[in-house]
Amino acid sequence: MTLDLPKLEKKILKFWKEKKIFEKSLQKTRNKPRFVFFEGPPFANGLPGIHHLLARAFKDIILRYKTMQGFFVERRAGWDTHGLPTEMEAEKKLNIKNKKEIEKLGIEKFINECQNNVFTYKKEWEEFTERIGFWLDFKNAYITCDNDYIESLWWILKQIWDKGLLYQDYKVVPYCPRCGTSLSSHEVAQGYKRVKENSIYVKLKVRGQKNTYLLVWTTTPWTLPGNVAVAINPKFDYTKVKIDSDFLILAKERLQKGMKVIEEFKGKDLIELEYEPLYNFIKPDKKAYYAVGADFVSFEEGTGIVHLAPAFGEDDMKTGKENNLPVLMTVDEQGKFKIGNWKGMFVKDADPLIVEDLKKRKLLYKEELYEHDYPFCWRCKTPLLYYAKTSWFINMTQIKKELIKNSEKINWEPEYIKKGRFGEWLREVKDWNLSRERYWGTPLPIWECSKCKKQICIGSVKELQGKSKDLHRPFIDKVTFECECGGIMKRVPEVIDCWFDSGSMPFAQWHYPFENKNRIDKAESFPADFICEAIDQTRGWFYTLLAISTLLGKGISYQNVICLGLVLDTEAQKMSKSRGNIIEPKEVIDKFGVDCARFYFYTVNQAGEAKRFDFKDAQSLYRKFFDTLWQSYVFFETYVSKKEIQSSKFKVQNLGNILDQWIISKIENLNAQVVKNLDNYDVVGAARLFIDFVDDLSNWYIRRSRKRFRNSEKEAIQTLHYVLLKTSKLLAPFVPFIAEKLYQKLDGKEISIHLEEFPKPNKKLLNTKLEEKMKQVRDIVALALAQRAEAGIKVRQPLAELRIKNFELRKEKELLELIKDEVNVKKITFGKELKLDTKISKELRKEGIAREVIRNVQQMRKKAGLKPKDKIIVESTFKPVDLEDFKKEVGAKKFNAKKKVDGKEIKINNQTYNIKITKP
């Protein structure tokens, strides 16, 4: 019986569906204590990938485990629908390249296309989820673009508004010129790439000083036309150096070879020093082109003098506001120059032309290649610009202490993420850039009077007074109110960051607080006991969930989180279409089955580490673990009838055979360790235990018990049945398909293993001393077999003696018998070292030949499709010394020794024998 996991799994899926096993598991536990799980909502306008299989495998194992422990686990699915991912698909369908074309087409038509694209691959997602055995309730899925969901978001925003934490400001923000919108810091964090580009050292001519220049460094030449000042650190030491006929001013710490120091002075002495502008495209409306003091200037790179363009830098804008500097907006919202020599050109394309211009004007000191991380749009991959805009922000810095305090209550797996990647993010938290200048998203519910500029925040549909049934743009934009001043209040045009949608799901999925108040207020469905996603969500969903619950004063929104590493190819490269290294989930599932894919991810490395997916490793796991497990059952089925299972009343106490005692102790120990690890959300630690256990079961217990099964020994049958059945239950959350098959084959009491209770370890059956002694036995066996191999003697050839040095085993007769049988020696003695007698007597040689003949007969039986209980007649030119023992070993009713036999020819020790088997 060979194992075909993909074929087996399809049959199990059909069984689950027909018998409604998922539904039955919910019904069985409905009135039990709740275990709360939040499903991170995916976008259904793209197909699921191998990384989704990883995340869903880790989610499902915990949920199945908790269900089997008797908890009621609602598994509500969710769909993320708003934002750029959907808008970009709509743009492709409509052949739109930018925002201007959307406005020209009409927002309503664009919104309709977005709505049509939201569930492009909904069917494929549902089929994928079902195929991988991840049970989710799709019938009651929450959808982020539903009116009820949006109304809850508005209510949340109103609470933030009422606390004075939602504000509008003119700031430099990360901006995507292709999408025409700003991004939040957690979105930016997801799009960094390592790039190499030219950086330049530029000379700024000091006013009134001949051939004297301030030396500044920049990686963005396109910002130089927007320069209005330079920043100097007042605490630094600066120098004037002579290079040819020029005098350059820079920080003392940044001096380079060949620079001759002429003069030294403190940074504070350079404040107010004026220089000539590089460009005069825009006339400043305030004082400009002079040095100001700033603490952010460092020695780490550059020259210790920083060029300031407040329109294009966060520190630049802050310093500009502190010093009342002008803002020169030289670039439009498409990232193109509005004025000057490069008008209409995209800024990155203009970089080399600006460098060339500076070179011609002899203002370029040096140009060099610079490697650094640069942010790109997380969706369209366009280089982001830092751009001064009026945006809406949530004041996260004001609640930073509370965020960090709440974060301390969360249990992370792996644990180091808590203080590391996540903790660092919280310690450096920035105000949340909430608004987006886009279309398909939750509209920002703020209305402003065109006359007196008064602003109000709407927190419910009721406040709209029935003026709109659809809360999306452009319909909501038509809703107006009369202001107290007599003016008309219109909604501001922005929508909000779609990460706010997904981070609000604990509340919005239940239409809180308009419905289901007990879900939140009485902690029925909040906070989550468990969530799980990949490591990139530390600055995405993991953060926004915590941010919103903290903003609402609700504490933490999740208590335990498994944070997964990314899936890479065999060369540790990120998978992408451009590289051609994407592994499709279907390819893996069709080849190895879901259970193998799941177990691969559980055991390949620790949860938080990047996973190199290697088909060879998956194939090896299939053979080593799944085939071994399955063949252990096949062995049982081969020797045991269902009648024998059903009639057995097995009591695991007081077992007579030491192997039975040992394997029972091993499974109870395994049970205890699996529970301990899963309770701590250590899936990897739990899963890896099974690999060793299945090896112990197959390659020690079963191998050493074969004769007992051939003799139909009841205690052996009962022990193996108990162990296999319990193994299937312990494995059920990990590999739900093969566990189901084994359970049904072993006649479990429930209709499905997934309606079973998760086993509890019986500590009375633990025998750690025996386990340790058995380990010693196996170590001795391994060393002895190594000596046999070195001497070139097969294990089937009996030897006279094995000397061992473990005197503790002197009185352990059963254990010594195991060593004798496994190493195939006649006796065991004790001495100072482990040594094997390799001399082979005539009698031993005959016995060895008999063993070889027996092996060949067994192979012939197997090839003929005979079962162990089927009797045979053997004819052979070989004559066994112990005829009765030979007949018993091969299951022969009769043995005929002949001079000539028309059968299989075998060679043993340079002698030829012929064997033939037939049925009686």
C-alpha cells in the first residue's frame, strides 16, 4: 500500500464536505469557552501564493488544536477591498495611467470598476483555502467596503477626533507621484529596496569671500533647485581647507586625504553665514540662503553641512519652520519640474542633467556611487518622493507611551520580535499619515464650511440624515450641510489609508458599537487570543491593530501572535515574476500533498526565520516522515484484522514486554511535550518531536516486534493500535488529512478525528528511566553496527560475541536480548571497551546462509502478493540446519530439499542456491 497524499486528501475533502465536519465541530463546541481568532483580510483581486499557504498552515494548526481542546473557535473570514491594490487593477482594466485620466473618465465609473474588481479571484481563494484544509467561515465573512463596516470606521475616527488626535497639517510626507497620493510610515516600511545611485558634493559660494565655498553632500540632486538654506551643527568643529585655488568649509570629522587645513572654528560661528543660491527659478518670499543651526546634522556621512529644501525633506521642513524659512515648491504632484531648465521632466530623470549643469558651472566638487535603502511604493513600485503636502494625521506620538505599555502585554513567537523589530518600530513611532488623495476607500468623514472653515466629524450614518445610501465616493461627496454661519459644509476630498480598515477589523467586523456590543464590551470576541501573519506585518497589520485599540482606550487587540519569516527560493531570493522563481501552491500540493507542505513549513526552521522552499527537502520529508508513518500503519493492517481490534479491551498499565512499556512511555512523553509547546505557540518545537517519534516507532519498536506480530501476540497488537490511534490524534492539527485517514482505518469512536478531544498525557505511564536505558541500548547498537560495517560483515551474518562497557545493563536481560537480536550476536559480555568478535565459525556461516535464504523467500512472498498468514510450500537446493525454525520464519507449511529446483537462483558466499515457492 503506497502512500499517495494528494489522492488521499481529495477523498478526505469530499468526506468533510459531505458530512459537514467543520460545521459539526462548531456545533459541538458552541457553548464551550471561546478561543478568539482574527483572520487578517487578504485582497481577493490577486491569486493566493505559497506564502499564503505558510500563514494559513500556522493559523489552522492552532485553531484545530484549540477546537480539539474543547474551545469554541469562530473562524470568520474577511476580505480587504479598499485602497491602491484594487484601484491599480481597475486602472489596468480601464487602460488608465494616472489620476488625471481617472478624473476625465469620471469618478463614478472608476468606482464601479473598482467594485467589480474587488472579488475577481474570490472563488479561487475559497477553493485554495478549502484545498489546504484551512477551515474558514466564508458565508459570514466581513468585507471592508460594506456600509456597516465603513460606519464603524467613521465611529472610530470620531472617537479619535473627539480626543483631539486627528489633525490637518502641512508636512513633508512620503509621496507616490504615479499614484498621486501620500503614504503612511508603515506603508513606506514595506517598500524599501537596496539601490546604487550617484551622490554628489556641491560647492555653495559664500557671499563676500573670494573662492570660498560651503561643501554640501546630497543623494537627490533634483532637490537642489528647492534649496533655501544649509544646516550646521553648532557643537561640531569645522575647518576651512584649500583645494587648488578654492577654499572649502566642512566638518573637521569629515576631512579627506589631500585637504590642507587653513583655519578651524566652531559650528556656532558659521550660523547666519550667507551664500549665493544655486538656482533662481523661484524668488523666495522670506530670508533665504544662509546657515542655520540644527542638531540632526551628524558625522556619519556627508560633510557635516546639510543642504535644506523644506519642500522635500522631513528634517528640512522641521528646521524650516523653526527658522521661518521659505518653501520653494519646484515640483508638481506628478513628480515633474514645474519651472526652470527641466520643466516637465520627472525628477529622477533630471538628476544626471542637474549634475552635468553643476559640473559645467564648476560647482561640482565630486561625484561617487552610493549604495543605500530607498523607499518605493509598496504597490506600483515607483520611487517615492518626500513632498510637502497638506494631509490629515493621527497623533500617534502623543500615545506612544501607552502603545509601548500595551505592547508589553503581548506574547510573541518568536519572542525577540517583541523588543526587536516591533519594539523598535514603536519606540520610533511617527504620526499616522491617514489621508489619501484617491477614490476607492473609506471616505474621511470630515465636513468643512466653505465660508467660515469650521470642520465637523461625522460618526454615524444617522448623522447623514438619509442623504446618501452608499458611503463611497462620489455619492458621499454630494452630501452637504448648512453651517451655523450660513455657509455650506462639504466633505473634504480625501479617503483614508486602507490599513486603517484592516486594523479596525476587531470592531468593524461586528458593526460595533451599533450592533453586537457584548462582543467587545463583554470580551466575547475581543481581544483575540491569537493572530498570525508574516514578519512584514510588524509594521502593517500587527501595528495598526494595536494602534487602533490603543487609540480607543481598549488596550491590546491580540494577546498571542506568531510572526512568520518570508518564503524564499532555494537561493534565498525573494520570489517575483521578474526573476521567474515563483513557486505556485498548486505545484507543491499536486506533487506532495497539503499535509507535506504544511509539515515542511512547521519543521524546516524556526517560525520567524526566512524559509527557502526546496522541492528536494520536501521530497525527503515525504519519504522520511509520511512514508514511514504510513508504512507503520500498513504493517499493523498486514498482521491485524479489524475483528482483533474491536475485540481487544486494552489496558496500558502493567505491560509485560519492555518494548511495549517503552513505546507507551514515549507516546505519553510526546503528548506532554506537544501540549506544552502548542500552549506556548511553539509550532516548530511541537512538530519536530513527531519526526523522531515516528522513527522510533518504525525503526525500533516495530522492527524489534515483528516476530510478536507474526505470532499474533495480543499485547503487541493492542499496544501498536493504542500508539497509532493516539499518534493520529496528536497529529490531527498538524496534518489533518493523513491523521483523518489513519483514525478511520483504526476505527476511532467519532465520525471524524476532528471531532475528537485532544489527548491528555497519562503521567502514570511515563518511564523516563526506561527511555534513558533504551537510548543507551540504541547507542550501543549503533556503535556495534558501525564496527560490523567497517569489517564488511552483513547484519544477517550471526557473530559470536559483543563486549560492551555499560555495566548498568548487566541485570537488564530484556534490554540485552534486544542488543543481541539487533546486532545479531550469540552472547554479550562486559569489558573496558565496546568490541565485536568478527571471527566467523563454520556453524555461524551456515546460520548466516540460512538468514540470507530466509530474506530471499520473504522477498519472493512479497512479490507474489502473499499476506503474512498465507502458508507456502518451499523447494530449495539449500537445506536448513533447523528445519522447524526455518519453516516458522518463512511461513512454510512444507519444505522440500532437492538437488535441482526450477526456481530463483541466488548467490551466497560464492555458492549458488535455487528456491521456489508455491501455495499449498
